[in-house]
Amino acid sequence: MALAEYETTHALSVELDGVNYAGTYRVMTGTVIVHFENETRFAPYAPNRPETVARWLLTDLCRKVESRRRKAAKN
């Protein structure tokens, strides 16, 4: 695989509870890699479209980060 293919990132956003979250993703050898804030998550995308899997992963990351923020605010 060419280095340029790995370096190609795509913008992605999701809305959760009325709040928009933006991240990026890239596709590499059958795997989607999503970046949001300081978090990274990856998963194979077959048989789904990479964009669909990226949206699922970004949603999971956003929920994880928001959960941490709520817990930190309580302490």
C-alpha cells in the first residue's frame, strides 16, 4: 500500500443529544481507523461501507469522552 493512501484522512461528524462532534477517519487494508480528540478506535469494515463503520466508531468514542467528562465534573 502506498504511503499516500494511509495518509488520506476524511472528515466525519455525528450528532448526539443535539451536539455535533467532529472527527477524522482513514481506511487501511480493510480496517477503518477513527480519531476523535485524544482517542483512536479501529475495526474491520466488511461487509459494511467504511463510512458507516467510521460513524459507528465515532459515536462510540464521543459517548466514551462525554462519560469521562460527566464523571470528572462530579468529582
